Amino acid sequence: VQDVAPVLPVASGDTFVPLVDGTSVRYANLDVAASAPALASVAARVSEVLPLYASVHRGAGYLSQVSTALYEASRQSIGAFVGARADDVTIVTRNTTDSLNLLAGCVPAQADGTPGRVLVLDVEHHANFLPWQRTGAATVLTGGATVAATLDAIEGELARTPYALLAVTGASNVTGESLPVADLVRLAHDAGARVLLDGAQLVPHRRFSLEATGVDYVAFSGHKTYAPFGAGALVGRRDWLDTGTPFLAGGGAVRNVRVDATTWHPAPARHEAGSPNVIGAVALAAACEALATVDPASLAEHEATLRARLVDGLDALEGVHVVHAWDDATDPVGVVTFVVEDHDPGLVAAYLSAEHGIGVRDGRFCAHPLLSRLGLDGGAIRASVGVGTAGEEVERLIGALASFVADGPRAQYAIVENLWTV
Ligand code: PMP
């Protein structure tokens, strides 16, 4: 895939990084699943609005009015990008973690006053696991070896116990794989439960629509959607969000405050206490607008091509094994996790960086239950691609690992090892 070009230009496109031998090389950012570089168009938009920001929803001055208008227009764009229905609310949050914690405070209690029950799988990122575990009302299902077995387990559990919510990932941050959304929605809705999709790894990589899928809530992060840190979103059904526990207590979320009683706004203001991050919202909206201009089929094809090369190239190397959550998952996004037999993942990742200028992630990816079930308590290595990834970067990773496997690390690996263990 040497000649595959990025779909959209990213601002960090030509960053050169130092190697341990004193030379430098164009950075190969194969860690976009952690944080994706800003699109060039997003960087341009941020520079344009940076000089203009002022207080949002709180000032009468002209720039305050401009900032408020920009913020509310951004909300519209962000909601539209994920196919918000007419009655849905778009809450601008800090990231997916905030969005999911926010929703956890909004699941209605059962008739007897105990918290509404939530069904989750053990494949989830901690952000879509711990907020539910903490409510004490979550049941954790072990994922099956296949999609079909996992769907059967979900169906069985939904039939046994009444659930308010099925909280499930749109694409695993470990393997890029997913369960079919249409089946999840059908099973949950047939059992009277709503569906929350953790869209952190899905929304930046596939065209997703609440309206088209029937999913009730989606959460995602700007910094994985080619915008900078600090803005994300929760989008979905209004009723729970209008009445749930306000995410933060503070200015802007309240209608009226007395010393002894407070009345709260409905959503979205209810959950957006504090001065809003207008630049972050504008940046995320700009990223959504840019992604919306790309033909969905070419977006998916670009990633599928790079991912297939990664999986085949890595699996072909002696002692290198790609990890799967399900044997039969279809249409995975561009996230590939692998292990190199007899080598610590952290050292392999350090070697790739220091000797080849390739950025990957190593560790347990905030998904300890899944890694544990897959026998990977020692961690693994993750490479991920996106709209800004060129085929050359993928080939470099495979080439670097091929020489690691064939010749062992070069002499410099010892230096890296020392650096890493210091
Ligand atoms: N869910 C998934 C699937 C993720 O990949 C991540 C980030 N790794 C999160 C949730 C949390 O996102 P954030 O750190 O932006 O809150």
C-alpha cells in the first residue's frame, strides 16, 4: 500500500522526529486511535476564531454575541454529523469519558427507587465500563468468541432481567471490531432497553447516524475526531437528559438559585455548567463538517485497505500475532493490536519510535477486562490509522518489525532499553 495517500490533510503532516542514531525521519503517526492529529482545515478554523472569542451565553458585547452564535452553530453541526433526530439534544462535553459519566447520572431509577439497570460487555474501554460499575446497577457480560455467540448472550440476558440501557462500544479501541449495530438496537428495543453507543472509535471512522440506526445515545471525543483536546459530545434522547442529575453544579446550568433551593435548566444547559469551551466546540464542528464532505465509501475503503495490509503484514511475521475480540467481526475500523512473542510491548514500542520514528501505543489500552480475558495481562502493541494516514507509514511499520524479527534489534536497542528502564 506504499502509494495510498491520505484522504484529508492533517496539520502535523510533515513533522520530522529525531532517531537514536542522530538522523531524523518523517513521523509516522500510527496512534490516531489515542488522539488523532487535527485536520489542516480544523487548524485553519481555530486560527480564524481564536482572536474572536469572548464569554458565551453571558455577555451583551458584540464578540460575546459572536461567540454565543459560534457555539450554538457548532452544537448544530456536531449533532447533525451523528444524525441527531429533531428531538435529540447535543451536549458539548470535554470528551467521551465525560459524556458517559454524564449519562450515568441520567438513567432513570426503577419503580422501587433502585438505580436503572445497565448491561455492558467486558470488551469495553474503561470509560464505558467504570461509570456503570460505579452505579452498582451494571451487569457485565463476558463477550463470546464470535459475534453470533455474543449477540445470543445479550439476547438471553435481556430476556432474563429488565434493563434500562445497553451500553456498548461502536468499535473496540483494542481490535477495531464491533457488534452489528442493527442487531444491538433490535435486541435492546425488543426488550424495552435503550442503546448507548460509545462512538469514540466509530464516529471518526465511519458515517454514523442516530436517526438511521435507531441508537438512542452516542458519545464521542473531539481529539479522536481530528480536532484538538477539550471538546466532545453526548447526543441523544431528550427525556432522560432533561431530568437527570446535572453533570456539574455551577453557573449556566441553573434557572434560579436561592440559599435553600435551586431550579435547574433542562438539557443541554443543565449539563454544561461553567464557561463553555467555544474554541473546542468550533474545532470539533469544523472537523465534523470536513469529514462530512468525504464520500463514506472512500473513507471506509481507505481504512480497510490500510488495515488489511497491517493485519496480513503483521501476521506473516514470525512470532507476531494480531489480536481479535471476535473471530467473525465484519467491517472493523483501522485499529490493530498485536504482540511480538518473547518481547515486552513497551520495549518494542520504544524501538519503533527511537529507531524508526513510528508512534504506536503499548499497554492495556484502558480495557483491562478484555486484555485479561485474551491472556494479555502483560499488555500488547496497538497501531491505528485514520484519514491522515499514508500507506508509506503502514509499510514502514511492517518493515521495521520485519527487521526486528529477522535480525533482532540493532545495537541502539540497548540504548532504548536503558532509556526506557531509567
Ligand atoms: N471509548 C473508547 C472506545 C476509546 O477508545 C476512548 C479513548 N481511548 C474512550 C472511550 C475515552 O475517550 P476520552 O479519553 O477522549 O474520554
